[in-house]
Amino acid sequence: IRPYEGNPRRTVNARFDEIKASIRASGIRSPLTVTRRPGDSHFIVEAGGNTRLEAIHQLWAETREPRFGRLTVLFRPWRSETHVLTAHLVENEQRGGMTFWDKACGVVALKAQLEAERGHGLSLRQLDETMRALGLPVNTATLAHYLFATERLRTLGEGIPDLTGLQVKTLQPLLNQLRRYAELQCGIDEDGFYASLLEPAFSQLVVRYRRRPEFRADLVMRAAEAAVARRLGIPAGEVKGAVSAM
């Protein structure tokens, strides 16, 4: 049995040691559910349980006790990649503790899988309706924030675990305003705005976060305004005032 490699929870479960200790004392009380892709010789966790499986692997390596080397599980026949990813998203959502970034990446990965299986793109409304039918309701506004974050704030999301949905909600309209200003002043398009101006600023913020784990949306805006100001050769305060007046 292997972990599901597409598990949307990528951060270490804060309760891992507690879960491991519980399994050491009492075993697994709720059997893992597993499935197997067509053509594979191994099984994967089907609907949550990667943390428990990792704990069992560690306990087996440490103790070689038979109860950790052999498990009773529930087997479900393979349905689809979409089904497994959705099951893990639902399970993680119910258990809580997922970061905004993990949720965003998981939902965007699900969108890509759904579009691949259906052979066409999905609008936000279609994605909302599809996810509700799968038992994973997410409103269109939140979906838009997920897409914006994964498309434009990936450096921040990958490097700063403290990034929250509220911060992304705050940043999106402000960065859109700043982008329009940069386009008017120096003719830079959206891709260039993020790639050549903001990516270096985001990378510096990640380095700063590693030295001092503190992150706020206003720090991002200051860094973004400073990047645009350097491009235009004007004070950052002038950029901020001009954008506020738009």
C-alpha cells in the first residue's frame, strides 16, 4: 500500500506524532480505504489516510512488529483519478488543518483533471456546479481566488505557509490596479508585469520570511509598488498615490 501521490495536503500534519503514538498503542481503529489503478501491482490510499499510512510505515521500520506489517483494509474498485483526488479533498476538508495554498492547489488540480476527462474547459460556474455534485462545495469567488493565487502568486504560496485566503482576497484587486497602472505607464502586459517585475520581489519576500516568519498583505504591496517604481524611475510613494487615485 502506497500513499496517494496527489494528496492535496502537502504540509506535515501537525498531529502526526499524536496519531503515530495512538496507532502504536491501539492500532488503526478505522480501516484505511484503498484502491488500485488498472495495470498497477500496488494499492494506493483512496480517501484520506496518508498520514496514518506514513505512521504505520515508520512503526514497521522501527519495531518490525507483525501488526504494523500487515493491515486489514477496505478495498474499492478503481473509478477515476478525479474520484480519488476528490475523495482526498473531501476527507482533508472534513478533518481540517489544510492550508489555503494546499486547498488552492488541490482544487486547481481537480479542475485540470475534470477538464482532461471531459475534453473541454470549465468556467467558474461550471466548476462550482461540478464540485457541488461531487460533494465539495466551493463558491465561485473562492474558486477565482484559488486560480489567481496558483497562477500569479505561486512563488509566495510555495514559500510562505502563512499565506491565507483573506490575504489573497485583499491582494487580488490591489495588484490588478497596480498592473493596470504599469500597463498605462510603461506598456507592460500582465505576463510581463508578474514575470519581470513582481517575481523578483516575491522571491525576496520569501527569503525575508525564512529569516523572520512574518507575512502580511501590505508587505507584498509595498514590494510590488517599489518594483514598479524602479521600472519607472520614480519614488514608490508616487506609484502608490497614483494607483490609489485610479
